[in-house]
Amino acid sequence: MNLIKTDISGYYYRENKKGITYYYSYKDKTTKQSKRKKIYSCKENNTGNLKYAVSITDDILKGETSKLILEEDNTNIDETLNVEHFTLNEIIDIHHQRFYDRKVRELKELYAGVSDDEFNNNAVVKKKLYGVKRRILQYNKNVRYSSLGDMKFKDITRRKINNYLEKELNQSLALKTKYNIMVFMRTAINSMIRNDYIKGENVFDKIDIKNDKRQRTRVLSADEIELLLKECKKWNKPQEVEIISKDGRKPYKRFRRPNYNIYTAVYLGVITASRSSSVLTIQKKDIDLKNQTITLINHKAKSKKYKIPINDDAIEWFKKKLKFYNDDDYLLQANTDYTRQKVGKNNPLTFIPREVFNIMNRLFNQGINRKINLERDNMVNFHTIRRSVATNLAIGGVSVYKIKKLLDHKSIDITEHYLNLSHLDYKEDLTVFQNQLFKGFKNLVKEDITGKNEIDDIKEKLIQSILLMSGNEDNEMLKISLETLNEKELKYKLTTYV
């Protein structure tokens, strides 16, 4: 049957056995071609039904565009399709859904042959998919219901983004959180640009927001690593412990079951200097006792595998340990019914045992306020083991290139960042060099500094404290430079070493 024109331009309807169907005719803004889209079916044509059809037209057209974009295997997608008339929320939703669907496909390929129920209940899968969802949850909380979220992309400007950051975004958020939100939006837009759904430049690239990178400075000495291993090894045997209730009841004693995962996790972390994700996925078949190597997975580099050597002591430990494992078994295993049910059969744990962190807190993290960034950077966690092994190797004279190989870093710059250079033993050589280079400079500085002899006792104590805390008691040049600072500046400098 022929289309019948309505009172509103561009809208038509066609009669059928069940009633009528409204259609909307329009010209595509990009291709300039005429198109027609089915909008709404109802029993009859009247003013109310027509107004409703008009009200849902934009959503239907956007939904059709979103559907085409999400169908990545659809070769009939119009390459000139443009979504600039979409709001930021709609673009973010499309990007997130594409990324989430791709992640699910990758995981299903990894767990081929597993039933849907086992796949959906797998703890590793849940953890990885939550990592994808976490960004959209963060976006929903901070951007979705703001003026920026409801704004069409073509109308977003640098000034409007800055206005959102200054007036609408929660100012009590950590700098790192703000940075993550901006990066998520920037990444989503860049993804749409790369796939030609958006033309032109990404306005979010023009927004400069600092990334509050943590500067972890804490490393463990060889003695501290040995102490950590000794404390963890106590969990290999049942032990009587005292339980103190929070409600003030009388303490009581009970026997604690052994948990071999605690010592195993830390020991593997020490001998491999690998990340926790790599430690958790070590299997018996990864240990080559004959060639004295262990194969590790670098999960930050798309699960790339690499090998590192292991020494004779580690070989002896593995010979005793591996007697109780099958080839496909993970060295860290679920040891309670609850954990087995949560992780699933023959799957790796998704976390380092909590007691490892409790031991670290008890040994090394006493008195640290985690809410203060500078103090939090001094905390010891599982990753500190990796950094500590690298730094101790550097102190022992091992080449930074060999350390890079051990850590499986992409570049030497990353390795150098890992090494805590303040712990390297080059202080004496540097002090001798400075004193020779600036021979005679000491007297020159003394002449230029007026009132040097009038330094009060407080200022002198501050200088001595700084030299002591920085390990530069014998560095005359540093002492001279400190004497040029006033009392307020010295106090501020001292706080950086406390």
C-alpha cells in the first residue's frame, strides 16, 4: 500500500491488517542521501499517536546507529556513518559495550570448552570483567548526570570541559581519580575517531590534567626479605594462636591450620622478581628442573611468556614441592571449600593471600598513614618484593640490562625508574668528585653569604638533621648550600626526608 502523508513534515503512515505504521523520511547529514525509517506501529492515525512517533524518532535513529557500530563483523556498515550528534553519554556507552564484548570474546577463547555456567562463575573471569566495568561505574558516578554527559559531542568545547572540572566534578576526589575519568573519556572519543565514526579532532586531548603517579621509594634489604620469608614460613605448620575478641571478651587460644600459599607466594616473588599476577599463574609444567629455568607470563604484555634462570637452592625447593602437583596444577591453590567454589576447578587464584599483607603490615608498615600520599608511598606491599630484588641486584653490581631482562621490562628507562638510586652505593665516590671539582669554592661562598657566622642553634640542628637523614654527613658542598636557606625552607626540606 502507498504511504499517506501526515500533518507533520517528513512523517508518513501505511495502513495494514493490524492498524498503521508510521515512517520518517529524512536526508542523511553526512551522505546527503534520502532515507526512510520505520518508527512506530499502532491501531490508528491520530494526533496523540503521531506526536509519540515524533518524540521517539531521535532515539530510534541513534539506537540504529549504535546497533550498527556494535556489530563489528557487519561488513555493510556505512563508512560515512557519523555520531557527532550523539551525546557524550551515548558515545561512552557505545565504546564501553564494544570494549566489554571484545573482552568477553577474548576470555571465552582463553577458556574454550568451558560451559557457560562455569565461565560466568569463574573468579578470574569475574575479576577481569569487573576491571572493564570499573571505569564505566566511575564515569556513571561522576559524569553521566552532569551537563557534560548530556551534551552533544559536536557542542563540547575546551571551555565547557574545564567548566565541568572546576564547578561540577567533585573536588574532593583524588587527583588520580580525576585523571582516570578524563583518560577514559579521551580514550572513548579517540576510539570512535580511529573507526571513522567521528570526524575531526578530539577536544579532550587539549585538556591537561596531572597524573598523580605514586613514587614508591621503599625497598627491602636482603635481611628484611629474609625476615619476611621466616615469618611467612611459620604458616607451613599448625600453630597455637591467641584470639582477642573485639567485644572485650576474654582472649582464648586455638590451633591455626597451615596455609602453604603464604610462604610459597613470597618465595616465588623473591626468586622470580615477578608481579603478583605472574606468581599466581605459575604451574608445575613451567618449572624446568633440568635446564634450571622457570617460564613466567607477563600479563601486562598480552600474556607474553618469558624465561628466567633459577639457582640450585630453588631447584632443591622445587624438587620437594612439586612431588604433590600434577603438570597442569598451579603452585598457589585454593585450600578451602569456599575458595575452591569461588575460583573454580583447575583455575589459578586471583589474589595473593591476605595474611601476606598482614605480615608485611606488622613488620614494615607500622605508623604509616595510608591517607597521606607521601606516607603511602613508603608502604611495603607484594610489589615491593619485585622492586627490592631489582635494587639489591643493582647494589651488588649486576648490569641494569640484565635486571631489565629479569623483570621483562619493555625499555631500560622503566628498569631505571624501578631502581631506587638513593640506595645505590655511589655516595662516597660522588662526594670525593664534588670536593675535588669545587676545590676553593667553599671560601668563595663563605665570602658571599652575609651573616653566616650568626646561624642560630635551631638552624644548625636542622642542617645536621637533613644531612643525617639524607646520608650526606660528609658532603661539604651540600652543607654549604643548605646554609643559604632560611629556617622555614630548611624545615620544609627536612619533611621530605621524614
